[in-house]
Amino acid sequence: MMTFRHIPSTKRLSTFPKLPAVEMKKNIPILLCLLISSACRQPGAIMTVTGPIRPSDMGVTLPHEHILVDWIGADSTGYHRWNRGQVAETVLPYLLQAKELGVRTFLDCTPAYLGRDPILLKTLSERSGIHIVTNTGLYGAVDNRFIPAYAATETAETLSERWIREFRDGIENTGIRPGFIKIAVAGIAPLSDLHGKIVRAACLAHLATGLTINSHTGPAAAAFEQLAVLDKEGVSPRAFVWTHAYGQNSDSLEKAARRGAWISLDIVGDSPEQINAYAEILILFKEKGLLRNILLSHDAGVYDPAKKNGGTFRGFNAIFERLIPALRKRGFSQKQIDILLVENPRKAYTIRVRKR
């Protein structure tokens, strides 16, 4: 059995055993789930940057936020672009504020080649006392600016093997493992060949690891294109998060939710107009009995290494100080709020293979 709690962070990484390398063929990503630790195959694990925790320990969760984003491009980004100590000092007060508001878990959605820094995240997790989850995958939006050159020629199988290795062995020799798969597509239909390949690679990696697929998507047409890929690869929509779904046609959101996809309304801000709009769509989903398919977050932050002192950092407080009071005024119960902020993120990101 895996030990989750009350062990020093320096030892927690050892609770997921490092497995011997396995030669992968076309169907090996699916077979790898037989080799990866039982906690990755069964309900009961959330992988944070300091090691696995029980889903019940997640508490209030923000499932789509950012600490740092580097917009320079895949060919130029790297850890040389920022000072970890300076970033940590800038961001820590915002995490502590979120903790005071009740946040216990924070999913950092910055992908590789866009500023993902697992060591920085581990430092901030340990200093703040908040569980932080990082990711694996590739980000194909913004004209593929954040896609490394190798992605153009590698197959979906080979890309998935990279992501599986990060989960199995840790990211860049840090021993820090990703807790979900973050991808992005251009938001148009049909998907480009490259973006279709990335989605398929995410499906293969999910079947091998049980990691949830969080896809920067936007428009409904691209969401349903991706769901079609999942269907072809035998992956349940319950493994898919339609990120940046806010602003799309409510009928499309309902259709995707009824198929089982997670609908991520993740750009919550401070303006009264936006808070009212979010409240109205949540009321609609409550009336339709679909609150259990909704994820809420801010898509906030971010420290930008290209700007002086990281630029303007947006905190993680609007949901708690603006949206939740608005929902209470509109008749939402504490149970319904807990569904949105506690139960849904826990169910969405618990590591388990979800087949169609």
C-alpha cells in the first residue's frame, strides 16, 4: 500500500517506485498501465510536486492557475530566463492569501516550453503549505510558438512515451512527477495534423498513466473534434477537461457535459459584469442538473520574466470574494459550492484510467 500522509517531503517521492525502462512499441503506452504503480491505476492518488496525496486531502482546489509564464517561445525559453528566488518572493504572498481564503490545492497549468518549472513549484508548495500540481504535455495554441521542433517529426506514440517517462521517472531528473496532461489546440476545426497528433498522444498517455487531459481549447468546434479523437482511441470524455469553455454556446456546453466532459469556466475576474455572467451560467447548469461537470478557476497569475519584477500579478481571490457571495445571493447552498470547488476537482484529477 502507498503511504500518502505524515511523511517528510524529501521522502514522499520514493512512495512511487522508479520502474525499469521498458522498450515501447505502438501499443506499449496502453500496456504500461500494468507496470506503473498501483496508485496510478486505481482511484486514490493526486500527484503533487511534493509527492502523492489522497484525493480527500485536496480540499478547496483551483484547477487552472499559473505561477510563471514565459512567452518568448520554445526555441528561447529556459530556466536562465528567471531567478527562482525572486519569483518565489513575488508570488508567495498571493499563495498565502489564497490559503487564507481556504485554498488547499492549486493546479499550475503552465506547460513545458512555456515556463514550467517544477523546482520553483516545489519550493512554493513547501513554503506556502498548498499542494501544487504540475503537468506534462505540449501546448499547440498561438501558432505553435511553444512547440519544440521534435514534435513536427515524432509520432503520437513517441510523444506519448516522453510524457509517460516524465510521469514514471520524474521531470528532467528532478524526481518531480506531473499530475495531469496539459495540451492546447488552435481552437478551430478541423484540427491540424500536428494538433490532432498531440491530442492522440495525450490519449495514449492517459491510457498508460491515468492522468487527466486538460486541453486549452476555447471554441466548441475544437472541443468536439478532440472528443472525437478520444472516442476513436477508447478514452472516456470523463478524462477530458474543456479548458476556456466560458463564452461558448450553452447548448454546446450542455452537450459536452452530458457526454461526460469536464467544462472548465476558468477566467473568473473581479468585474461585476463578469461575475454576474458566471453566476448566470452556473444557475443554468444547476437547473439542468450538471453542476457536477463544472470546474471553476481564475487562470490568474502570472509572473512574466520578460517584464520588470515579473509585471502585474493577478491574485487568486475573485472566486471567493466575488463569485461565491454572488452565488449565495442566488440561492446556492454550501453543498453546491463544495461540489464546484472540492468534489469536482477531486473527481476530475484523481489518477485513474477512464476508458470509453
